[in-house]
Amino acid sequence: MQTFTLLTVGDGLVTAIPSLLISVGGAILTTRSGSTSPNLGTEVMGQLGADTRPLAIAASVLFLFGAAPGLPLVPFWIMGAAFAILAYLTWKFTAQKLKEKQDAEAKGKPAPEGPEKVEALLKVDPLGLEVGYGLIPLLDASHGGTVLERIKALRRQMAQDLGIVVPPIRIRDNLQLPANTYRLLLRGEEVARSVVMPGMYLAMNPGTATGDIQGTPTTEPAFGLPAFWIAENQRDHAQLMGYTVVDGATVITTHLSELVKQQAPELLGRPEVQQLLDALKEVSPKLVEDLVPSQVPVNVLQKVLQNLLRERVPVRDLARILEATADAIGITRDPLIITEYVRQRLGRSLTGAHLSENNELGVLVLDPKLEQAIQSGIETTDRGSFLALEPTKLQELLARITTSITKLLPGAQPVLLTNPVVRPHLRQLLARAMPHLVVLSHSEVPLDVRVVNLGTVA
């Protein structure tokens, strides 16, 4: 019986060991296809010597096999000793390399490694937020920081409000900034910075506050409003007096939100437009296949979308925008004129936000002479149309319009109504002086909306 058992075990080993060796050999040859080393032996030894733990485990198992009753002691212990020596040499070599690297870093010299990979340094983040060390708790969720969660919510909100996917925002601390300062970056360049007082609240007067409060005067960074930094124990008192009170995390995320809305055209590149088209293709594949790029080139669609975002017009209804662009592109190749055709198709959504409860649209209109002066200065070339007036006339025209609007509706942001030819150029003219002014054309107002004239800009 003993002899039969030994022969059976031996027969099993004779059958299994060659299969195991063939499988291991096949695996080595398969994984070697992606290797750049010319020597198979060097490659195998390099893989075996990459970590000491597998070698040490193998040595321990072999020693246990040798000590087991009925198994040959000498062969297992010889192989166990060999694996133990390999594990020791690998550990010693790794420790030596680590010491050399630490010594090189201590001396300020780079460790002797392979060719330096600088490709990662060429990457430019579309959006970035850098904070001083005093504002790090606002980012740390374990200390009650809510900035990271609010930024996630901000990206979702921008997708709903503007119809674009805001790229990931790189957030990091910067020890070179003052402790309570943060700055916003657009493609690696600083576009805004401000100061947040940790543990304090920002109180702003929306125009309905009934008194004064004690605090540190400052300016709200997103909209430039006068405000005060107040202590936490003054928060309830300020709210009872009619002030709008927000914490530091809200100040940062609101500033970032406003930056995204302002710079949305810059954030919408070709890859982002293609991403929007891919999303539309899942819903309306035939529409995208028929129009892009055979009738509507991606670069033209990108310019139209950028023009809409520049006036904060949502581009969520991409199917209707794409159809309108295809209809207009047969008439003109000027992105500015194509955008006006698209705006006419989106007229109801453009005016909906400015209607009263009685479905009325209160507007200001331009004096016919003023409107004619702007229209006469428009020139059209093969590169598009533009307003060609002398700088002094442009400045005088801009001053008259802004002064008249301010006198007619002080402190308000009215809707300015003009004809479709003048509208885009007038909007560009007023972009710096009155960036939040809404300029609509007559063709963008639906027929069932009643237009109420609030005054004339003379």
C-alpha cells in the first residue's frame, strides 16, 4: 500500500510539473512581447529581483517542505537557501539605491536615473485655484471644509445653466501666497485674486439694509460690491438688518462661478465641442451624421457657441443650434451673422428670463438717429463685419448710451432693444462698460410677447 501511494504521487508530479513549466514559459514569452530588453535572462532576473517579498516567501515555503515528514530534506533546503540568498541580495541592492537617492537629494543633486520625462510639464490646466496656507482648512473636509464639494456642485450647475462641461479644476496650496489669499488661474495665468478671512463672514448690503454694522470694510470679489468682514457672533444681527451674509467657502466658489461664466468662451475648445457633439449623437445620431462636418464644420460651430456663451446664452439645446447653423451657413459664412440667425431661433428662451408676470417685456430703445449712426459705421469684408468708427466717436457714442441708460433706470439692468443688424455690434461696444446689459433684437422677441417701451436712449 505504501509503495502504491508513493508511485501514485510520483506519477502525479511527473505529469503536473512539466505542464506547470510549459505554462510558466508560455506566460513569460507572452508578457515579453511588450518588453524592450534584448536579453530574456536579464528580463526574468529583473522581474524576480524587483521585490524581496516573493523571494522570501518562496524560501520560507521550501524550508517548511524540507522539514515536513516524508519529504526529502536536502533538496528543499538547498533551494530554500538559494532563494533566501537572492532575497537578501535584492534587499541589500534596493537599500543601497535608496540611500544613494536620498544622499543625492540631500546634496541638491538629482539622483542618477534614466532620461528625464518633461512631457508632464507641458500640460496646462484650463482652470486652477491656489490658496495660501491659512485657507487650507477650507479645502480639508476632515476639518469641515466645503470648498471641494461646492466645486463639484458648481460643475453640475454650469452644465445645467450654460450647457457646457466645465473641465476639472486643479486645486492646490501655494506657500508663496499670503496666508489668507487665493487666486484663480485660467490656462496657467492669474486672472483674479482676493482675500478671505477664516472664521469670519462677508456681509453685503443688497440695497435693503436698514442700518450700519461694525466690521472690516472690503470689496466682494465676484461682483465688486462694497462689503464688511464680520465676526460670527454678528451674523444673525446683520441678517436681521437686511444684509446678505456668506462664509469664506461661499465667497471663493461664487468668485469661481462668476469666472467660469465670464470665461466660458475660452473654455470651449475643439475637444469640448466634440464632446458636446458626441453627447448629442447618442440622442440624435442621424442629425449629427448629416450635418457635421459635411454642412457645418466644427470650427464654425465652435465660434457660434462661443458667441452665444459670450452673452451668457445657454447652449444646452445643441440640436436646435446645430439646425439653425446649418440653415444659416448656406447664406453666409460670417460667424457673427450666423449667430444672429441662431439667436432668432432661440428667441423664446432669450426673452423668457426678462418677462413680467403679465408676459410683458420692458425695454429701452435707441433713438433712430443714434441707431442709424451705428448702422452706417458697420463695414463688411471677406473676414466678417465690424464697426468701423473713429475712436473718438466710439467713445462719445458709448458715453451717451451708458449715461442715458443710467439716468432712465438708475441701478437697474434693463433690456435694450434694437434691430438685428445693429445688435451684435452694439453689444460688443457695450461689453466693457455694461457687461451685464442684455441687448435683444426685434426678431428675437416672440410675437405673443407684449413689448413695453420704458424710454428712449437719445
